[in-house]
Amino acid sequence: MRYNTLGRSGLKVSAIAMGTFTFGGEGNFAMVGNQGVDEARSLFDCALDHGVNLIDTANMYSTGTAEEIVGEALAGRRDRVLISSKARMAIGDGPNDEGASRWHLIRECERSLKRLRTDHIDIYHIHEWDGQTPVEETMEALHTLQQQGKIRYAGCSNYTAWQLMKSLMASEKPGRARFVTQQIHYTLEAREAEYELLPASVDQGVGVTVWSPLAAGLLSGKHTRDTPVAPDSRQARGWTEPPIRDQERLWRIVDVLNDIAAVHEVEAAQIALAWLLTRPAVASLVVGGSSVAQFERNFRALDVVLSEAELQRLDEVSRPPLIYPLWHQAQFASPRYGAADGILGS
């Protein structure tokens, strides 16, 4: 296993993290998976044997059931892993049952601790931006949780770059937590994060973890032009995330992934993961799986070394266009680019 430092913290996280999105199978989550405690134990056995030290979950996955399964399945080995969880999404019908207010965050953290059977959460994410709560209130609430020993580090997920920067600026006041990480959606098919989120991470020392690094399986190689919806996939069960705005571009990317995978004697999925691990600020990929065999295959991504020619092929087939003001800066400012500039296409 490879371990990377998470942002400006001193925390080391495994390059492959284990996601628990498939645990529980309640409501719409049944489209993705419905693993119970026994299946979770087997997956944890596999992950820990391969050196995984980061388990990712959230309070809204199957409305808390996923956290309960994590807590039970990790019994007796909690000290071997870091647990990442999240709060912000609606978990009830009450007026305070969602958001990033102090009231909601502290209550949900305490509920998550009970479900997870632990006295602390190692990385606690704000799962989504809340434009109705003052950012200072959110960051102070996270600091309170840190001071109480209930969380070790704070992070965010699914923020825009200005929302991330506003939060970091609010943290400059003593007595407020600072985000050390952001969890984002980032794949060969979805490279929008390179416009601003990755540059912000590089500039501000915010480590990146990636959710759904295989685009909900669309980059696994089992979906093709001829079989755009693979049998027994989450898409076949009605799952619609992430949005694909250019199907032909997706299949061109998959074609190149399959070509390179054949050379390395792996699957397209491992090439897609290996590419992500070359990207700036990326510390860990949150990988889910329906079976131990699937996890075993994806761990092979850690052994894949992509050549410069292969990286160039992947970049050329997937690079998004420069949007304003990036195209203007590329023309006039590139001689004075800093470390965070020009990440798109690098």
C-alpha cells in the first residue's frame, strides 16, 4: 500500500480508501448495493490485509444504517483504521434536520459516534455547502467538536472553489477549525475540478480524496458502446449519477482505457485509478465494491506505472476545454504561472 500525507496535516492516508456507500441498501441506496454486516466484515478483512487505513462513510448512507454496519463490522479493530464520516444532508423532515448549523452538526456527530461505536471520528466532512448558515458558525462548530475530542480533522465535500476559500478564510480567526481535506468527484470523464478545485487545494494545502473515482462503474470497462448499460449494474437499476453530457466522449475515453489496460494486463478500472493517483493534491481514492474479488482487482492499480506517452493519450482524449478566464491566462499569463496554475492538462 502507498500512503500519502493529507494536505498540510501530519495524517497519512492509504492511496486506496474503502467506501461504504453500498452498506445497508435502504431506499434509493438499494440501487447501489445492500451489503450487511457479514459482507462488510469480509470486505474489511480484504482491505486491511492490503494496508487500507481509511474507511469512508456518512450519516445519510441508508439513513445511518451504513454507519451502524461499519461500527459492528469493525468491532475489535477500530484502532487499525481511520474513519471518515459526513453530515449536512437531510436525515429527517424537521426544520433543523439538515444543514451545517452548529445545532445540526453537533447533534449528528454525536449520533454518528454512537452508530460507529467509537469515541471519535478521524475526519469529519461537511457533506455539502449550506448557503443559509454563516460559514463562521459552521467552522466554530467543527472547532468545538475538535476541542471535545469528538473529531480529529475537518473537511468538506462537494464545495465550489469560492465556498472552499470562504471557509478557509473564516478559519483564520483563532478558535476555528480549518479544512485539511476536500472530498470531490473527479475522474477522467469528469475533470471540472481542474478548473479551480485542484488549484485551490495545491495553493492552500488541502488534501483531496476522490469519491466515485470510476464514475459509478462507467470507467470500469464493463460499460461499452455496444453495452452502454451493463447488466446487473447500478445504472441498470436506475442510478443516474454522475451525469454524462457527451456519451461519445465517454466511449472514446473507455476505448483508450481498454487499450492501455491490455498492455498492462489489467482492466480499464485499474488504469483509471492509476491515472487519478498521478494528479496534483490527490491523496486517496474512495473505492467501493460489491465483492472481495472486485477489491482485489482494484488494488492492482497501485502497481500500474503509466508511461508519459500513456498519460498523454489519456489527457488528450479527456481534457476539457479551457473556460474563461483560463484561456486568456494561458495566452498571456503562462510565463508567470505558479504551482497551482495550469493544472488543467498537466
